[in-house]
Amino acid sequence: MPEPVRPAIIELTVTRTKEFLRETEAIFWVFGFPLLLALALGFAFREKAPDRIPVAVAAGPQAAHDLAALRTSPALAPRILTAAAAEDALRHGKVSLIVARTGSLVYRYDPTAPDSRTARREADDALQRAAGRRDAVPAHDESMHEQGARYIDFLIPGLLGMNLMGTGMWGTGFTIANMRMKKLLKRLIATPMRKSEFVLAQFLSRLIFLVVEVTVLVAFGWVVFGVRVNGSIAALALISIVGGYAFSGLGLLTASRARTMEGVSGLMNLIMMPMWLCSGVFFSYERFPAAVQPLIRALPLTILNDALRAVMNDGAPLMHVAPALIYLAAWGVVTFAVALKIFRWM
Amino acid sequence: MPVDAVSCHGLKKSYPDVRAVDGLDLDVLAGECFGLLGPNGAGKTTTIEILEGLTRRDAGEVVVLGLTWEDHERELRERIGISLQETQLSEKLTVYETVRLFRSFYRSGPEPDALLRDLSLDEKRNARVGKLSGGQRQRLAAACALAGDPDILFLDEPTTGLDPQSRLQLWDVVARFRAKGGTVLLTTHYMEEAERLCDRIAIVDHGHRIALGTPKELIARLEAPNIIEFTSEPALPADTFEHLAGCHGCTRRGEAWQLRVDSLAEAVPQVIAAVERSGGRLRTLTTHAATLEDLFVSLTGRDLRDA
């Protein structure tokens, strides 16, 4: 029954891993939360017929005729309202456009609203055709539903990156701050334990969970939404490990001085929030102004997300993401080194 | 060559708001149990943590087992065992896992299971640390301190807040460690703990050593083996009784007077007579054999407990 005592690095890693497994809440945040998020967002944005835009036709002698013409457009949901009711509906956003006949054809809408602009174009098309206009060049639509280009395909690598950041930072940073508060760090350095082994054990234990959490999320995306890994699994694994390492380092650095849990929580959120929002977890960071793009592209989560998407969505080879790997590894090296330098053990 | 297990001279340490240690000298002999006795805030913890190499000193010399922290930190860490005042060991680990972890840090030491047996923790082997009682936690802390089979054991307030039975169990651990030739340096603010466990005691107050010796020597410094404590109505001035035969001094403690006397049989009737002579009335009167607590009161005019 009693096994011989193993080297400190192994005992440290094993105890850290057991502690985490016995922390029920932490298990939820690491494994349950990203799955729930993927499930909710995946269903919210699954493919369906695009919504029809509500349009009002102002009551009048031609209204029924116009209504029939507008119904030929697959993009519009027209109905007849009195002029006053139509005005109200437009003001309250219940319709995006009013079609009226006051002598000529009149479109009332807010030109800054994309829906209204689409509705105006569609309505005009439908009415002009009903009045006899013919297309100069015949054209037809091809809709794109290619696997790898859906929102969920974009989302899963983003969630993976977000999770690697969250668990790397909380998993390392919170533990350290907690141990400092309980004077456990002080007790540990009162032994011959090597500080480097302690820090390494934190990372090794993270690595065990990282493998599990990445596998669970990727398998979930595959089974539930058919999100494939188009590149190699090995490349995906390597990027995840290096990314996890970079964020463990950042977590260690964040927690290297903090004396209270409140202090470390605040600092963690301060560091993670910009990356949550800007690094392209939920939507592409290209939407931010050009002026802040260089800043966004320097964030480690941006680099990690891009590399994950390159491998999962585009099937990029490992060589293609090598610069990203080097960049993330450098983040890890620098943060670990600085953290150890300024670390407060008591 | 009898080497001092621990020695320090001219030790000083200040924090922004307080001078915690102010020129302290200590010499702990190999194989003895040495106690730092003093009230809370006397500088005991700062002193012991400097000796443990955990807190930097401002001035003074520290030598442990003939080595210095500056040059031999790793060697010293292997050879000393420490129980801090307020460490909370990881609650999610079991007793056995915790001891194993600490054992893994040292080159050599006892088997974890043997340690648990020695500290009467074998029944709690697989219990989570979070479920242990205060006494069990302190014994686990002691087990971690003993995991490297140390030459010196440093215990900071090892029994504070423990029930009497747990305290006895911990005293037993200390006794067995000493029986194997170990040296113990402990801090306490319980005078009975110091009297029972320690070969020699340094009484500290405000970062100074105010007395040093064996418990017997220290009590003998009171020059009187007995204490009479009484209150009267109205309260009487000191000169009413400080010149009574066999009285070696008196100290005011709140409403009460404390007299240090040679013989209770002689002194008690004199006190009663003196109170009556001055027209007052005795409200309470108790007596006890002199203790270190009384020495502290006579040296500082304050109680150990609430000083």
C-alpha cells in the first residue's frame, strides 16, 4: 500500500493535480463552461433561412397591388398599415421601411440602418419588376454553406483560445495567490524544495488538464456541430500546449506580488478583458479600427486564436504557424522569468 | 566540542511602524529545549523567523548549526524543521499526501507512515486536511516539520488555541524528539508550557530579552516562592504592607495587589492585620506558588496574556 516517496517534482505535480480535481467549482469553469458556451452560441447562430425584413405599405388605392409585388421578394415581410400606424411602426423599429404612393413612389426609411437600406433596395427591385422592368443581364444567386465557413467553425477555435487563456491564468494565478494568503508558500520555502520545481509543477499539472480540456472541446465541436480539424492534430496539440504555457506564465506573473484574492482577481480581469473582447474570440478583430490593429495583433490571445483557426479551419501546416509558436513561447519564457524574479513568497 | 545549535547576537529588525526586535542575544545549546516566552507583539515570531532564515534582519549575527543563512541556505533547510504560527496546509489533500509531499523535499527522513504513527495521526491517514481538528492540524504541522529528520525543530506558538488534551499530545511529540537528541526552539505566551517543556527560557518584551535562565532560576529571581493577591475596600496604598516581614515586593494589578512573600503562614495573617489596622475591609484574597507569569508581572507590571 505505501508506495515509496517520489521525487519532489512528481509529488508536487501529483498533489497539485489532485487538489484541482477535488475542486468541484473549478472543474465546471474549466470543462463545463466552455461546452455550455459553445452549445448556446452554436445553436443561436446555426444556419436558418435569413429573417425577412418587415416593411409597411401605406394604405391607399395601390396598396394591395404593391403588397403582392413586395411578396415576391424573399427578403421582405410586407403588410398594409394606415399612414399614421406606419409612421409609428417605423419610429419604433417594428418595420424598417414604409412604401407609400403620394403621386410618385416614396420610400421612407433610416439610411443609416443596414436593414432599412436592404429593404429599400429589395422593395424597389420588386416594385420596378412588377411594373415591367427587365434585367439587362441575367443573374442567379449561389448561397454558401461550406463546412469551415460557418459561425460555429469560427467560434470553436476562439473558445479554445479563450479557455486556454482562462484556465492558464486562473489555474496558475489563483492557486498561487491562495497559497500565499494561507502562508503555504512561506511554509514551502522553509523546506529545501527548489522554487523552480514548484513553478514547473504548476505548469506540468496545467498541462494534464490542458490536454483534457482541448480534447473535450474539439471532440464536442466535431460531434455536435461537425466542426472539423482540417490541419494536423499534432499541430493543434502543439499550439495548445505552447499557448497554455504562455498564459500560465502570464498568470504566474499576474499573481507574483498580489497579497489578496481581490487584488489578484482584479488584475486578472484587467489583463484578460481586453483579450476577451479584442482578440477575436466571438467575432473577427478586423472590425476594430485600423489604428488599434497593431496593438490587437500583438496580444497573445490574438496570435493564439489566429494560429488555432489557421490549423482547424484552413488546414495550415505547422510551418505556417511557426512564427506564432515562437511568439507565444517567448511570452511564456519572459513572463515566467520576470515572475520568478519578482515573486513574493510570503 | 559543544556547539551552539542556534546563536544570535545584537539581532535587530524594524518594520515601518514598530521596532520588532531590538538587540536580542540568544544561545541555544545542542540538545536543549529553549523557549522564547513573551506576550503577543513582543517580537517572538520576528525573532524565530529570522533564525529560520525566512525574515531578513536589519543587524546582528545569526549562526545555526555552525552555519550561516547567507552561505549555507540549502544545507540548513535540510537540517531544520519548522512549524509556522499560522500556516494553513492545503485542505484538499489528505494527511498522508501532505506528509508525503513534505517528505519528498528532503534528502532523507522517516517513512510518511511511520511519521503518522509517531504523531498519532494514523487513524486520520486518509482524511482531508480540511476535516481535521485544531489539535490534529498542529500535529500534522509537526509531522511536516519532522519530515526531514531535522536536528533542530522550530515551533512558533505550537499550542495556541488548542484544548488541554491536544496540548499534552503536542508536548509529548516535543519530548520524544528531544529524547532522540534533537534541539527545540519554541515561542509561546503560555508560561505553563514554557515551564513544562523548556530547559531554559528567555523572556522577551518589546524586542528585548528581559530575563534568561532555567524555569527554576527565573522563579528564584522573584526571591520569594509564594504570591498573595488581594483586594480591599477601600483600596490601600503600597506602604500599608510593603514593609511586612518576609515580603519581597508588591505589584499593582488592576484593583488587586500582588505580594511576593517567603512564607504564606507568616504573611497572610500580617496582610489581614494590616488591612484591619488601616480601617479597611478585605474583599478577596488568594495565594499561589510563584510562576513565570508572576516574574513577568514583577518585571514589566503587566500580564503575559494581555500585555
